[in-house]
Amino acid sequence: SFRKKGASLGPILAMLIATPATSINALIVTAKLLGAKFALYLFFSVILMGIIAGLIGNRIKIKKTLTDNDNCNCNEKSLNPSELKTIKKSFASRLVSVFKFACIQMPKDIGKETLVGLALAASVDSIMPVGYLVRHYLKGSIGYLFALIFGLAMYICATMGVPLVDALIKQGLDKGAGFVLLLVGPITSYGTILVLRKEFGMKVLLIYLGLICSLALIL
């Protein structure tokens, strides 16, 4: 929506990084399970990643597309006042749409991921072979590679990813690798990837994913 209203690439990339990984609920759960210092470092790391990605995004040349405002101006010239009145939503209908999305649609969208996150955390914490694999095969650089691949392959809700990471760390995963998973997982949802590719092209998508992976590892 911001793109169609004329927003440049930099702010869009910054928002796509910062928004999913800095929810208040996620930070509270992170502070409770992994400590306040960990939560604060995670928060400021996400902000830093968003700023860096935004600055780089502003330097990428992309093709300008027709915005909603352009479409609206063209359409309004060809419509009479009565037709314009019918296409403009009232404040009440917009408010209903907001609450419908927040209270009905969004819980439906994240409900499955929430249950999966809890199930994965429980299995890591209670099933012996999983803990054995983490302690013996996900040490050092392998653990970071696992965090990157797992974070890219699965969408992990920022809040419910914390119990999973906490369970993995307790079973022997490096805290830094867990940190990478908490960064990469929420930011690289399939929805974000598909929309970026559609609106900006494969080049921008690859730069976006490369920045996230490299900055997460460095941080």
C-alpha cells in the first residue's frame, strides 16, 4: 500500500524488517525467558538492521509504477459526484474493517504458526533425540547455519518463536545462533518474500535477504 502511494524503497525495507520483529509482546516474552539485556540488544539490532537496509534500499534504482493517487485522479475526472460518493468509504465502515482485521482475520492468520511454535518448543524440550541432536550436532558454525536455514524456511511468529529459541538454547544451541533465528524467522515470512518479488523484482528480494542474513550473523 505504501509503495502504491509513492513511498520509496528504503522506508519500505526498513518497515518490513522492524515491524514483525519488534512487537511489545515479543520483547516482554524475550525479557522474561532470555533476559532484559538480550531483549534490548534484540530490539536495537532490529532497528539498526532496518536503518541500514533502508539506506541501501534508497540507493537501488527501481522502475516507477503508477500510484494509487495517479489512478484516483484519473478516475475522479471521469466520474460524476454521485459515483464518487459511492466509492468513498465512511469513517465507520473503515473502523469496522480495522477491527475485523485485528480481531478476526489476523488471529486466523497467525493461529497455526502459534500452535506450531509451541509444539516445536515442547518437542525440543521434552523429546530426548532432539536435545541430543542439538547438543552434539548444532554447535558452533553449524548452529548458525541451522538458524539461518530454519529461519528462512519457516515463518516464526516473533512472540511464539521465543519459547522455541529458549528451548533450543537450553538444549545446547549457542545463544548467538538463537539470536539469529529470532531475527531471521519473523522478518522473512513468505508473504513478505512474495510481495517484494512482485512489487520490486528478484534483484531487490535477493539484496533484502542477503542483508538480513549477513547483518543477523554479524550482530
